[in-house]
Amino acid sequence: MIKLFKILTRKNNLSLNLINKFTYSKNSYKSYDNMFKGADRSTRLQILSNGYQNSPKSCILIFDSNRYLINCGEGTLRTIVSSNCKPSKINNIFLTRFDWKCTGGLNGMSKELENLQNTVTLHSNFNFNFSSKNSIKKYFFERDFKIVQHDYSKADYSDPNVNIKKIDMGNTYCSYFINIKQSEPNLVMEKFSKFNVKPGRWIRDLKQGIEYNQNGIIIKPSDVLDYSECAEKKILVLDCPNTEALDIIRNDALINQEDMVMILHVADSQVLNSPDYLDWVKNYINKNCIHIFQDEAFPNIDLLKVYEMQAQLNLIDRDMFKLLPLQLESFRQVQDEFDRKEKEIKKEMKVIHAKSNMIFNLKPNLMLNLDHVKEIDNQAAQRKILEYYEGEKRYLIDGIDAEEKKILENFKTKISNFDPNNFKQAQNSDISYPNILFLGTASSLPATTRNLTGIFVRINPNVNIVLDCGEGTTWQINKYFNDETEFLNELIKIKLVYVSHFHLDHFNGLYSLIQNRVDAFKKLNRPYEKLNILHTRYLTPFLNGNYLIFKNNKFSSYVNTILNDSFLEKNYKNYLLDFKSFGLKSIKTILVKHINQSYAISLDILRPDGQNHFKLVYSGDCRPTEELVDFGKNCDLLIHECTFDDAYKDEAIRKRHSTIGEALDISHRMNAKSTIMTHFSLRYGKLTKIDDINRDNVGMAFDFMSVSENNFKDLNAILKDVKVAFKEHVDVIEQKRVKKLKL
């Protein structure tokens, strides 16, 4: 902009007034003004999720130049990606306590940010001691993740946007007083142009309070600057460990301030809703302060794209893709009833319940923005399928054949006859065992519509087994089994978790699953049964780091840990597990070609007659090998990774993954009766290139896809409908493939 002024005045000899008119009429003076600004003028607090259904209780303070993440529970990265909040701009992470609910997402965040240049500053009451060889970084963070911890014993934290003071709440709990700095005032161009002076670097001095005085012209800051939108704002992130800590809250001067704008309450629900806590909120010193409750008991909808896609898949097959509980009218009734009761209790207070994507604009003006808080609309989601065929982009479609037209007409009929209560019939129908529920089908990092790897195998009515346990696995289980009693019962039926190899996207959900399972036994008043964890030996350091999470040192009483190589044919140890009580005839493992100590597994599942068995083979992550073919010979179901399509075979080889063609070849030579492909690269989003998957009983996995032997026959047939439903996405994938192959 400065160059523009120089060029205009030197080459065209235009008067400054004309320049001013030009810049103002084009609204470009703001760009010029920004050349001299300090702290960001635009600031907002965005809720990522409120903790409902094992979602992370996290939010993000957003400036133009920086992001400040407040708590990083398991699944936080996925909520950030889904909220379009650019994780790459996160330079600070604030933890209000040290437990897995606040820290479980740090692993995934380290994976996302490890290759960036910026260093993340961590804030916590717990000393992470990153300089020690035995620090938490050794157990949990990616090696190249650049992270340091701010030492509040030496100084409060400060940067161009904020000053922050930490408030000790006892144990590892803390709260944060955040003073959002006064931003530099706006230059009012209409007032400035009247002085007929040339803009220059002196405007920076003007904003610092130094008046302009040259050639008899005096300009005071108040003459041309607008201070109305730049005042500092005080907010508080408050985590109260229990009602006993209310004495700290009542008496701390930083917490109780007459000009506090907003308090974000992140304590547990039982604390937030206790009479004493509510009484303090009601009588808070500033009656105009806004109180935001991140109450995990408040029904909340997050990751809206998940429900949108499930509604679309439900249109294709109601048995494989059952509507999730939150997609039903019954959930909306529960939500409305909860909201009504809460308003009754808190009607005398300025309390707002946090919902995903709720935004609080702090600067320039205080304002609640609900534009991004959406309700689930199943029919609207399904109608989006038709929009690509009927809307402005229809010119991109290379014709519609008779079969596609028939599928579209079928979609239209189903959409017009949509009944939200169809879920009840589908969900309560008898399950054919074994049943395979895919909880996560993405690779490496989570996508908006795909979680990280997790497969929930319902062996029989009393036994569940989890194959790989990526971050957010428990959250996914909770989404599928929303009723609390049902969710708790499904957790205690998990007898075994298998981890194929030591990659973050395959094991980072373990601790959450263990904690929730322990709680489930307590809530159901049942004697605890140990969880068996089959794992690669490289996972041992992570499991040994459990003392950082399970502070009561009872981890060994919660789990039995067994190495995967115990089930290799050459050193098979049958005595390690009582297979029959698990509904199994045997478990076998084999080393596969990926990273060191990577395994495939075979489960011989007993059928109801107790004699015959169902052989399920899961490849984990791997390159194709003859050994794997022999290992899975004649299996009933092969679940095989296919991270890439065949156009990316060079990348598959380099990263030791498989392509679609290679997985199909393994399936064919293995003589697998049915095959499901999973573990898709982020580049594919909703679906991979499916034209190559054209064999009976062969299909691809989606999150929340539930299959049993009776619908394996439909695995391939539904792909025609899938291709029509996601036509726009299919076209994008094909364009990328053509570009890759340089066709």
C-alpha cells in the first residue's frame, strides 16, 4: 500500500485529496492502516466441544495472527479440523488440569504440528520437565514436535495479544486470567484527509500517543484515531476441582473483578451445578459478566458432517448404516427438556451453555454468534445428494446412464418418504453374530467424516473385541450407543483390545477406553474384570508411562498386557487367554511388512453351535506379502488396509502401505470369502476410488458401518449407490488421479 502511494504521487502527480478519495472509496485504507497495527483487533472465543459423550471439553481463543487452545482432550484435533480453525496457527496450549480428559489430544496435536517451524508453548500446573530423559515427551509426543513449557514461577506470560496470569487451584488444577491487550486504534480516513498531509511512518507514533507537529500542522491522536473498539478485555478460564475449592474462588482478587467481561467455566458437571457454585455465580461481583458453562451433561451436537454423511449412507442401506441416536427426534426432545430445566435453575444469571461452534466475539465488540451452531437435519443432508445433479454444477457431470438415473429416482422417493423413527426398527432388530462395527477408517490423521482406526467386533451377546484403538475410539462408541446404560454395558463386554503396531493412530485411544471401562463397572455396580491388551513390544514405553495418567498406581489391576508375538505360530502360548470364555477357538498373529513389530491377526470365532468357527483376518498396516496370503487362507472375512489407490503406488511403497489393487490381489489369492477395505488416506475424504472394487462380497468401510455375515453379499452392490450419492467427490478424486498419472 505504501508503494501505491509513492507511485501515484511521483508518477502521476495526483493530489493527496484525490488519493484519499480513491483509498477510502475502495475501503483499502484499512489495509494501509493495518501496516501500523500492533495487537490484533479481531478476537473471538470459539467452542470446539463441551465434553458431551466423551468429546473433548475444549475451546480456542482466536486472533488473526495466533490461536490459543484451551484444553486438549482426546479428539481435539478432529474438532479443530471440523471447525475450520487452522491448527497450524496454534502457538499456545493451556491445560487447566493434568488428566487424560484435558491432555489426551496432545499426542494427536503433536503429530499434526511436528513438521511446522513454530514452537508451541504449553501452560499447566503440572511440570512436564521436557529437559528430562524421562519426561512425558518420551512417552507421548512425536519426536520432532517443538514444545516448551512456560514457567510461571519466573514471570507471567505475555505476547503482543495477551497478558496471562495462572491461578493455582490446588493439585494439578489451575485457572487462567487472560487480559486481552488494548489494540491500536483505527485511523479514520475521513478525518485524516482534512489535514492534507502525506501518510508516513509517523502514524505509528501517533498511535502511541505522540502528536504530529510539522510545518505548523499539529495533529493530535484524538483528531484522527478511533479508540472505541480497542479497549482491553478481561476474561477468565476457571476450573474448580471440587466445591472445597470455592474458598479460593471467592477470595481470589484475579477471579473477582468488576470489569471481568467473560468467565469460561470448565469444571465437571457436578461442580458446575452444585448449589454453592451456582450461588457464587449468581452473586458474582460484575452482574454483567457472561458465564459460559462447558457442562459435559448438556446435550450437544458436534462434528455435524458425521451425521450428514450417516444420513446419506442410511439412504443407501438402513441396516449397514443405522442412524445415530443424536439424529432422532427423541434426542431433540431430550435436548429441549434439559435446556428448559437449566433455564429454570439459572434464570437469574447470565449463564450460556457451551455448544460446538458457538462463537463469542470479544473484539471489536462483544457479541454472541450462533451462525455456525447447526441442528441435525437428516432430510436436508440427503437432499444434498440431489443438489449436485440439479444445481449450478450439473454441467460438470459427464452424462447419466440409465442405472444412475434409476438410483437417483430411488433416492428421491426415499427422501420424500423419510421417517426419522425408522431408526427404532433398524436398531432393535436382531444382530447376527459376529458383527463388525467400524469406528474409525482414516489413516494417520483424523478427517471430518472419518475417525482414526478402530474396529468394534461383537463376538456374541456377551463379548466385544476392539481391533486397534485410535484417538477418539471411546467417543465413537458413545456416539453409536448413546443411551448411558447401553454404552456402559457395551464397555464392560470389551474383553480384549488388540494393537497392531506402534503408530499413534492405532493406539492413542487406549487410556480413555480403559478409564471409561473402569467407570462402567463402578456405575453398574459390577465386580471389575481386567481388560486384556494384546500389543507390540514397542508400545511398552507408552504403557509404562501410565503413572502420568493413572496416578493411583492401579494400572496393573486394570489390565493384562500380552505381547502380540505370544500368538505367533512358532511360540504360541495358548494358556495366556481363556479363548472359549471369549467366544473364540484361537487367536493367531503374524509379522507383516510395515514398521518393526507390525502384526496381522486372525480370530477364529466360535459360531453359536460352539463347534464351527468364523475366521476373521485383519491386516493392520502393511505391504502385501506371501506370508499374509498363507496366514489368511480361506478366511470368512478379510479386513485389509488400502491407504492409497493404484495411482499412488510409489507412495504406498515408500510408506509401506497397500493400494486398492494390491489389497484386491491379496484377497483373491487368499481366497477370502468376503473383504472390506479400510484405513484411507486423508486425500480421499468421503471415499476412495471405487471403480476398481468390482468383485462380489468386496466393499469399503465407512465410520459407523455395521456388517454381519448376512449382509456381506451387499458390500459390493451398494458401491453403485455410493458412487451416485457422492458424485461430486468421485469427480474430484478422478481429477486428482488424472493429474497424478499425467493422463
